[in-house]
Amino acid sequence: MENTGLSPLLIAKLKIKDVISKIKNKSPQLQEVLRQRCRRRMKERRKEIFNARRLGLGDTSEKLEESFELDAEMDEEEENWICEEYERMLQDEIEWIESLVYDDRKTVICPICQTDTMVEISESVYCKVCGFWPTNCNDIRTLGNLIDNNVNNHSQHCTAVPGFTMVSENKGSVLYMTCEECSFLTCVI
């Protein structure tokens, strides 16, 4: 190659073409070396990606374990809250029952519907919900004592909860206490 009258840029381009043609045509060993380097870099890169993903899975399992632990803690807290709420409700119910029992017989729950308290107006007792009106009893305290006495007598020999039934007879309505478990039957009023 002659360098006469050519610009330096053109000379550089010609040198690059010469080097490329030498690499393509005359140096198969160089091509093989470049291929091996490329393969080696690709294998290394694949290993890096594989290891990064493998390590990523390890992080995921740790995150899952933390998530499970957090879920278990939340479940335990929720269970504790439910138990506390149940105990509070049970205590409220016990206090309500005690207030009914020890309220000096100012209130009596209707033995028929068991949803409301009996009301005493002008020497008569009745239930606003079911209409139970015992004609033989004019006082709430007397009605409560009669029911308590009969339930206590029954509970001495049977653990089942008795029921109450109102029957109309000649002289008015009569309240019976019955138990299906022990076939107990008695007239309350």
C-alpha cells in the first residue's frame, strides 16, 4: 500500500479493512479463540443468572416463612381476641342472670315464651309477647317463687331443663311444668 496523496482518514480505513480481511482469510485460529471466549462468557453469564435466580428462590422461601409466621401470629391474636370477647359476653350473661335471680323478684321471665319479663298491672300478671295471663296469680313475686320451687324440686332428681305449658280449664288457665326426659308433670299455678 502506498501512502502517497491519500488522506489520513482514508489510510486508517484501509488499514482496518486489511486487518479484517486477514482475520477472515488467514487466521482461523483467531476465530476459534474468539468463539471459545464467547462461549465461555455465555456459560458464565448463564451461571450468574441461574445462581441469581436460585438465590432469589431462597429469599422467597424466607419471605414465605416470615409470611407464615405473621399469619400464625395474626391467627393467634384473633383467637385470643375471640376468647376474650366470649369470656366478656359470658360474664355479661352471668351478671344479667344474677341480676334477674337476686333482684328481689321484681322481674320474672315468662315461662311460656321465655323472651320477655312478666308485667304486673293492677293486681294481674301477664306477658306482653305471648299473652300468657295466669288467672290464679296476681303477684310477680308469688309467680316467681312458685316457678323456682317447682324447678328446684324437679332438679333434685333430673338434670334436664323442664318446659312450661298453659292449659285452659273450667276455673281459668293453669300453668303446668313438664319434663320430657323424666316424664315429670306438675301444676305450678
